[in-house]
Amino acid sequence: MAQTIYGLCTLTSLACAWMLLSSYRRNRVRLLFWSGLCFIGLSVNNVLLVLDKLVFPQVDLLQWRLACALVALLLLLFGLIYENK
């Protein structure tokens, strides 16, 4: 059951990133770009979660997952601040 949930979370975040970035290509609203980059980072975080919990359970990838999530959210925060000016 965990494999299904982790896989669906990864696919959902990839779909969100794809939709945000394709919308950015059409409309050129830069907040869509920053949101798309955030979701790419969250997708990588989900892939690391799958690798951590299912593929390599003996290896602890928690620090990498947290760093990836931090970078993703900092990209979104930067975009929110930068676009407010």
C-alpha cells in the first residue's frame, strides 16, 4: 500500500509541476515559474522518499529529503517575495 501512495504522490507533484510550467510558457507569469520549480523540487523529494523507504531501506536519506524540500520551498518563497516588488 505504501508503494502506491508514494508513487501517486510523486506523479501528482510531477503533474502539478508540468501544468504550472506549461501555463508559464503560455502566459509568462513569473509566479507560475517559481511555483513550477517548487513542485519540481517536491517531486525530487518524493522520489527520494521512495528510494529511502522502498528501494534502500538500510540507507537513511532523511537529510537529503529535508534539504530538497527546503530548497523547493525557498524557491517558492523567493518567487513570492521577488514578484511582490
